[in-house]
Amino acid sequence: MQRLVGFIQILHGDSIAVLSNILSMQKYWDRAVNNALLARAVEVCEAKSERWLMYGRIGNHPSLDRFKESNGFISFPVSRYYIPLTPKGRIAIKFG
């Protein structure tokens, strides 16, 4: 009998893949299901010649951050720029 014990959702771009969800049944956590799912995600990305695998932000949740760091993910700061599209947006940018 086969059971679904976890799943992973990967969004593929030009040369990047983004892990959007990793979910596994708590009953099977002792079998490192999330680690197996992550390993398979890396294999899929390699087969698609994707250079980057992104898994959210580091700094949101301590235990999730430990999981990410123990699996080789690093913090990669990205600058964000905001461009107002409306007069209301220009006022919002002006006042921070």
C-alpha cells in the first residue's frame, strides 16, 4: 500500500526554481521526509539546468531557518525598489 506522506511545490523560471511549499505528515517526521523531498527537488533542478534554487527568506522562523541552513541555503540579500504608479503611490513613497 502506498501513501502520500509529503509533497513539495516547485515553481520553475528561466534559470531559477522557487520552492513554494514543503509539507509532510508529522507522523513520518522521524524518516526525514522533508530532506528527501528537498534532495529530489535539487535533482529536478539539476536536470532542468536551473542555476538557482530559492526557498523563501531566512530570518522569519528560527526552526525553519535552521532547516534551510543545514541544507545549504544561504541568505542572499536583494535590493527592492518601489516605483509609484499613481498619485496616491507617489504620496506614499514621499512619506515613507
